[in-house]
Amino acid sequence: MKKIISAVFILMLLSPVLPLRAEAPSVNAHGAILMDAETGRVLWGKEEFAPLPMASTTKIMTAILALESGRMDETVTVSQKAAAAPKVKMNLSPGEKVRLGDLMLALMLESSNDAAVAIAEHLGGSVAEFCAAMNEKARNIGAKDTIFETASGLDAGNHHSTPYDLAVITRYAFDVPGFFALTNTKNAQFSSNKRSYSFNNRNRLLHEYPGANGVKTGFTNKAGHCFVGAAKRKVEGEDMQLISVVLASGWGNKGRHQKYADAKEILNYGFSNYKYETILTAHNTAGTMPVTRSREESVEYVYGEGIRLPVTQQEKDKITVEIFVPENMKAPIGVGDTMGSARVYIGENFYAEVPLLATEDATRHDLKTSLEKVLHAFAKQLSNHPVEIILPEF
């Protein structure tokens, strides 16, 4: 196996040196993370894999399952259990009938716990069954250490997540139709069969931070003040969508303000320090491979996928690409065949691996294949039926 290491110094030439905030964020949260929504790259973290109670940020997953059900226009009949949910609540009454899509507004704008229970019972048959679906969904989309025991986020048993998992879940939610519109609704009014409701979005980041576009607040006595925040801004002409998660930013009135301060600190760090760079371009030439047993002396191979990453100025001169290919390959080779792989490192940290693909055919041509062709032509003259002749290797 041949290994070729190439430093991607050209990246340094493509972008000017910018003034940067080199210092890492300073936050009060017990656990926190900053993730780039486009690539999923973790840009910064503090105890990002620590299992922690996450309060009403839970409702992000509740909203995902509800939106993906496609049942927004169904009518939900409120149960006694849903009506008895503790505050924060919209004060639903047993037997009240509400459109599911309207309950979603109460769920995400004002974090109504009775709405969460009503949604879970309607879609899952019971809260327990709905939570089982939440847990399965979390595993399927890449969450590593999340257990949902409530649909509302109220403290119960081993109900917990991690900053990393909540960022992964939120990143997924961004691609769910209707999620962005829901979490960015500033206020809403609707009516059930019994009364009218009016709600305002409790997410202060939407009003206080330029580019803010999400996502969900949370608080319980066990979890403290929690927040999943998001914002999109132009960085050197390109849209950058960031996700910040802060868990246990504090308690009481101080914690209520601190979670927003923490989120802003993290988002500011991301927008000030990172910009997108193209590390590999799909279908660009990566090299040529000598080919044996063919009239073709070599075959060109290209990167099978592109890699575009947010990186800091300091990371750019530490990016390397290692090419792993054999010394040569035997024909036949077809267009799109895998010839090897390219691995991307940032400093000593492995980031990704992409396949190297052949761009042309190399038909086998040697004594064996020549004899097969002669014998095939001879057999064709003797029989009206197709005859396939394959000689053993020699």
C-alpha cells in the first residue's frame, strides 16, 4: 500500500488573515457545545458528552415525531392525565378538543407540558409508547446517550441527554419540514372547542441576537436553566448555521439570564473564529494508478466525495490529506471502481475518509484473454448457441 501525504497549504493562500477571538468561550453551563449545522463538526465543547437532565429541550424530539407524523390537522381529545400535567401549561381541560398543529404552537412557544402529554397520547397511544418512539428515533439519528422518559422534559427516572446529543437532534430537526417555521413563530392565536388561546415565544434569543432562528428553552429544579439556541449569519459571503447547547447554566433568576448569555458567548465564538474552506472537491483528480495486464498503462482516480469544513485560521496550515492506494492494480478496472482512499486530518485528529474512484475503464488484455477471444470465436462457428469460455489463471 502506497501512502502519499499532502499538506493543504493552498488554503492559506485562498483566504486573508482575519482578526480572531482566539480565546475559548467562558460559560457557566455545566455542559455545552457548539456545532456547525451544515457539516455536524463540533467547533467547541465543555463536558459535551456528560449525561445531564435537559428539561424542556426534550420537546425538540417531541416536535420532530409529531411533525413527521403528518397528522397536524387531526383533532386531539385531551385526557384527564394531560389536563393534570404540572406547570408550565396552557390549562387544557379533560375532553377539550384541539387541533394537533395548534398544540404544537403551545408546545414550542410557551413549553406547555399539558400540550406535550396530549400530543404524546394522541400519537403514541400512551406517553410510555411515545417515549419509546422518541428513544428509537434518537438512536437512529446518531444520539449516543439519551433516554427519554417524558415527552415534556419534566424530571423523571433516568431522563437525560448530553449537549452533543441535543445538538445532533437539533441538526436533524432543521431538515424536518415545518420545524423552522414553528420555532421561529413569534406569537400565535388559536381556539379549541372550549376557549381561545394566545401565546408568545419565550425564546429571548430571537429578539436579542442578530440571525437567531431557534430553538428551545428549558428549566426544571433538577436540570437548572437549559437552552438550545441557533443562529445563521453570513461569514465572508457564505451562510453559516450554528447550533449551541447549554445545560445547567444556573438556577433562579440569575440562571434564567445566564443561559442566554452562555448561548451568545458560544455563538459569538463560532462566528468570529470559523469560516468554510473546501478541503477536497468531488471528482477532482487525486492521482493516477499504474495498471497491469491491460493496454492502458495507467488509470486516473478522483475524490469520490467533497469535504467542506468550518475551520479556524490556526487550523488551516495543519490540514493534511493522506492518499492510500496500492502500487498498481490489475485489469479489468471499470469507471467508478474504488482504487483506494483519502483521509483528512486536522493536526493529529482524523476527520474523514473518502473513496478514490477510477475515471476510466482499463480492459484486461494479456495471453489469457487473447486465448479466450480466439476460442470464443472458434466455438461460435461450431455452435448456434452462445458459449462463454473462461480459462484458468496461468
